[in-house]
Amino acid sequence: MSEEMIKYYYLCNACGTCRQQCTVFRTNLIETLTPRARVTLAGELFLNKMGITKKTIDAFFSCVLCGICENSCPSGANVLEVIKATRRYIIEEGQAPDTISKIFEGIMGDKNIFLMDNEDRMGWAEDIEDKIQNKIKQQSEIGLFIGCQESFKGSLYNIPESLVLIFEKVGLDFTLLGDDEWCCGAPYFLMGVSNEKVQEIVKHNIEKMKELGVKKIVTTCPGCYLAWKEEYKKIDSELPFEILHSTEIIADLIKQGKLKIEKGHNKKVVFQDPCDLARHSGVYDAPRTILKSIPGIKLIELEREKADAYCCGGGGLCKASYPDVATTISKNVAKIYKDNSAEEIITACPACFDNLINGIEGLENLTVKDIHSLILELIK
Amino acid sequence: MKKEDIYNKLIEICGADDVSIDDADLVASGDWIAKGLEALYKNISFKAGFLVTPKNRDEIIQIAKYSNINKIPIIPRAANTSLGGQVLPIKENTIMMDFGKHMNKILEINLEEEYVVVEPGVEFWYLQEVLAKDDYFFPAEPGSAFSCMIGGMVGNNASGASSFRFGTTRDYVRGLEIVMADGTIIHTGHKQNEKSVAGYDLTSLFVGSEGTLGIFTEIYLKIQPLPKNEISLIVAYKSLDVAFRAIQEIRKLDVDLALLEFVDPMTIEGMNANFKYRLKKGIMTQKIKVPKRDGTLLIRLIGPNYKKDLEKLQTVLSDPEKFADDPPKMEVMEDSIEQKHLWDARHYAGPGIARSMDPPTGPRMFVPAVLDVAVPPSKIVEFLKQAKTLSQDYGVIPITMGHIFDGNVHLISAQNVTEENLGKIKEYQEKVLDIVYSLGGTITAEHGVGLWKQHFLEKEYGKATMDVMKKIKQALDPNNILNPDKMGVGEIPSIVNFEGLGETR
């Protein structure tokens, strides 16, 4: 148990401002799933005024960690800090959902969240083997960190594949860790856990990148991006890399005139700001720079945009234990986009893409497209 | 009555998904506002016995009938934003009835007759959002506009900063469908008629009854066309006296004021801290900084003549003949988003103050009987001065903000209350109230009586009046099952009677 659990317990006035936008609460309107309830429950657990119950576990592990509550909290409670600390406590008490234990088992044993053989990490690149065979574990200034989801989930292979082909098109050299890439550790960080074993994983990834002379780490996954940018720096304060999301490097290429998108894309699109990239890291402009450079595209900005943008429901490991909640969120969000005349949702995050594919089910004339795949289509 | 029997009966009525005895649900549904009290009274639990989320009036009728026969307390609960301990369970086996999960629908919108019919769990902001599509609104806006529900607003006769212009919730309730304590269902008022003097005005009786007389299942609200134009103005004088002199000048003007708020430097600091955070996070793009002066007023003008009204105001408020000694800083806000940020920050100014301070490390208790007093508007300055002197004598640093035109002042005195200083704080509270009553004021203009303020009511109204209130309660809820021992009409719990203190929020 840690002091972080009670840090905002006495601060929170339970004014309920957080209820209005809480991603999870809006799906079911159950008070126990509001941020103000979570802050209170954490404090009550800390003070031993109550024990861990089923609904307590639901309250903490269904949170998508989108952070919208922190934006709206007038008193300045860092709700995510409380939630992560309480998740850690519940895990330590052995009462976390089984799905979380499985993911941890996968990371520690197989070095990936899917309990797959880590030697198969390059499965995503099967169709472009010729393009990457001389890139794996080679010296380069740019190191691509692919992440577990895109490495092992077939429906997401096209994301790193597209990025590699974009880089090839503009002649940008890069390297890949191949089976030396281990899970970035984000699932642990989302649970507030950063113990020695997790740090070993982090140090492994850092060392492998160093060995290849990497100066810039590029990820397509905002979860990995945030892990490298925030958590890795906590573990190694002298981290010798610039951390970039793929959209940042592509936006720079466009600004420098090295990448020009000439083909048109005549659609009304909405950009799904990934929480880890946007709200948590402040990267809003890069994806918009890319989209605005595409001829014919009409980018719709909603009233709730950027820091206040809707979460897709795919974050915080909610989906692992509460898939119905994650799907309901994505359906609600997709409906909002549809109601705002969007024809396509552009994503820059594997979790957003994966979850919104479920979200658009049943909605006509609304598609989901990964930003890298879109760029590739238009420059081929 | 055995808890298990009640639990089984509730499940029989509502189904297992809508009845909970899980501690997390019970904490979340109510007892969290007792953080301060629980620290003082370690052996008292402020937790409900059951959380029930009814789906319709039939389930509520069945629960009421069963509870009435078996004398089981029921607390009707909306968003739990009340500030007087209204929904704090103090009786064993209390059924906390939460309308937010299911009974949250707008049942009818009639623009021709200008009314809506809603269930109690409809959120205020959501109703406004829906009505705005047709250029309508429900004008009784409380400070908890972000989270409160209509059921709670009606139960507490909610009001706020704009009440001097638009009135309180009561002014917009045309009628109610109510489940009585014995399960009888009644209808009051007329949803389509603005005027009716047929019989006692039961609607008015139930509005503001804080869940002690009946359970609302449908609410008929009057709505109005949404005012079109709006403009906001910050006027900051160095001196409070000068600011109130300016207010006297404003009173003489024929301008359409929607809001006129006084905020003290500590409130401003909280507001500015929130602006700074929002700017940094990119939630707002334009910098707003309210001048941290003793005599700062926030003003909103509406209506077709808003620009002319603004000119009139600016001219009068900076008249060199009248205000040469303290010329104001003035800032006009025309941009609607910028104005929204300003008034949002004012709405949550209470909790917002915390952003400019270090997080508290222990329980704080507010002095409830001074939190939302009202005095005749002409006596506000006198009240503030006397309260300031008294506060200094007692070492209390209150934060003040207020709705000038209706005399409602929020004197926020958050204290770290200990067994040692309880007596002193109780004394302070009573002396503030002496000032309020000597000026012809009231203990609560907005937040309600709830648990904390009930023992002061007799001082405000006298025994005979309180006896009438008690007779009404006795007649409508003879078994005292509906939000028992609140509002001064039941047995006042000894802890409240003794201390006169409690945490609000």
C-alpha cells in the first residue's frame, strides 16, 4: 500500500465535475465507476475502512486511464496516480483480474503480452521480408520499436509495414531489434508497477538500442511511446535517445518537403487523438500536419478536441478484463463521429484502431483507417 | 428486521443487478462526505445498508410499501452533490435509492407549451444540451451544473448565481409525480398550465423537501427560450467598499444582467490556477487572468441590447467623478468560448480553490452553518465586514464569494477540526449566525438544511413554525422512513446537535 492512494482523498470535494466526461462512467452511469468514487475508495482502502471487494476491483481495473477526469477536476487531483497505486495494491494482494496476471506472465516469460514465442516477433514483416532483412539488428541512428500488438496481431501488421515502406520511399535508414525487442513494459506501468524485474526489461531494450548506435527511437504505438518517454526516463535519467512517435517524424518529413502526398483522399475524416500521445504527451499537431497535407481531405474538428478529445476505450488495459466496456465506449465514440458527418476515422495507435473496428460495427459509411496505411496508399 | 431478508426482498423487486451490498457501491453512493466526521467519531458508520437502482415507478412503489410496513429508511439520491449532508445515511439498513443508472430519461419535450417531463436521474447539463438544440433552456442553474441531476435540484430547490435574474428551481416546476411513503402515487400541478390555484400548492411543498416527504418519479419543468447574445465583463476595484458602491450604481441602471458575482482574492487565486492549468494542457487557448483585487466583480449581460448595456455599465463603473479614488481594471469578454471558461471557473470556484493550495493531508471540516447564508442585499457589506472581524478574532481565514443581488454569500471556512478546537469552532459558527440573524438573514439560501443545519432552524423560525413542519412530515410519512432525521423535522441526531459541525464538501 502506498501513500499515493490517499494523496487526494481529503482534497477531493466529490463535486462530481469528473462525472460529466468520465469515459467509463458514461457507458453505464454507475457511480462506483466515477473518478470521484475511485479517489474515495482508494483512500478508504488505505485507511482500512473497507476491504477489496468485487466492485472495488471493477472500479479500478475498468478505468481506461484516459485522464479526462484530470482535465476537468477543479481541485487538481491527479486521479491516474491514485488509480495506478491502487491497482498495484490490489495486485499485491493477489486480487487482480486473471487477465492481468496472464499479461504479466507473458511479459516476464515470453517477453511479450501474448505469451507467444518472441522469436516470431518479426511475423508482421513477412510480406516485406526483402525490405527489412538487412535492417534487423543493424547499426542506424533510427531505431523502430514495434511493440507487442503490432508484432503479433495480424490485423495490425499493416501499421509497421506501412511505416517501413514510407521510410523506404523517402530513403530513411532505420534499424529493428527483431527478437531482441521485448515488451516495452507499459502494462506494468499502467498498473503502477515498476519493480526490479520490470526495470530489467526496460534496461534490456535500452541496451539493445544503444548497441545499434540508435539516437532516435520511433514508435507507432503511443503506449510504447509514452513508456519510453516517461517511464524509461524515470529508470534511466540519462536516456540517450530522442523519443518520437511515427507521426512526428512523418510530419517533419512533410514540412521539409521530403515527403509529398499528391494523391487525393476526398473524405470527411476525424482524427482519433490517442490518449497516450495527445492528452498525456501533448502531441496534437503532428498528425494534423500530415492530414492537412493530403489533398481533398476534410478534417473535422469536434467541439471536444485535443486535450478534451474522446477516448476510444482501448487504453488502460480495460479491454483485457472488461471487453464489453471497451466496446461500448468505442461504439459511443463512433456514433458521435458519425453524427458529426465523419466518413472515416483516422487512427495513429494500434489500440485505437483495434477498438474502433468494433466501434463502427453496424454503422454504415464509416470506416477506420490507420494513418500510416493511408499515407502509404497515397504515395505508392 | 434481518438485513438478509431486506436484501432478498429488494432483489425480488428490482433484480440482483440493481441491488448491491458491496462496500464499494455503498461508499460510492453516500458515505464519502463523512470523511471528517468519521475521523472524529470513529465508532459511527455513515454507510447505507443497500444501494438500489430502480428501473421504474412500479419498483419504487413496491419498495416504499415494503419499507413503510417494515420501517426501513429510504434516501432518494440523485448525483450526490448536495452540501448539507442531505443524502448521508445515519440509520441502520438505509436503502440508498439511486436514479442515475436507469431513471435518466427525458420523457417529453413540448416547445409549444414550453415544458419538459423528465425522470429524476436526468443530468442538468444533458437536459440543457438537448434543449439548446431547439434554442431553449431550463434557467435554474446551480453551481453544481456540471454534475447535478434534476431530481436532486427539485429535492433541494437548487439555485445559483443567476437566480436573481431567472429564479430558483421552484419557479420552474409545474408539477410532480410522487411516490408517497406508503407507496401511493400522487400527481401535483399541471404540466401544461402555468397558472393554477386549485387547492394547496403541493408542488411547492415538495420542492425543496430534501427527500423527506416523497420520492419524485416524474418532474414537469417549465422551459424558456435561450437568451441569444451575451457578453461578460470583469471589473476589479482595489477596495471592497468601492465595489459595493459600484453595485449600488448598477442597481439604478436599466440593463439586462444575467450574473453579478463578487469574488475575493483567494477565490480568484483558485480560478486563475485553473485557467493556468487549462492553458498549459491546451484545454483553453486564450489566456484569462482575473485581477486579484479585493473588490472584483464578474458580470454577464444578455439580451438584444447587450452592447448598449455594456456601454452604459462601463461608463458608470469608471465614472471619474464617482470612482476617481479607485479606478477599476476592466476586461470585456466577447468570445463565447472565453466566456464559458470564465463562468465554468466561477461555477467550480469552491473546489477550485484547492488547486492553488497543497493537497490537505487530513480531514477538513467546513463550518456548515456559515457556508451559504443570505442577508438582505443592502446589508452584504456590513455582513462581510462583521464576519471578517469575527473571523480574525477566531483565527479563521474564510474565503468569500457571493451572488450580490440576492444577498447570498458563501463564507467558506475549511478547518482542520480536532477534539480540542471543536468548542471554539462551534462558538465561531454561532456568532456568525448571530450576525446573519441580526441583519434579518437566513442560514441557508441555496445548499439546504440536510443533516448539518437542522438544529438552527428553530432559531430562525421559532418553535410554532417548526411544529407545523413536523406535523406535515408526520402526516405524510408517519413511519419516518423517507430520509429520516433530516431537515429539522425528525429526531435530530445527537452528534449534530452537540457539535453543529459536519463536513460538506
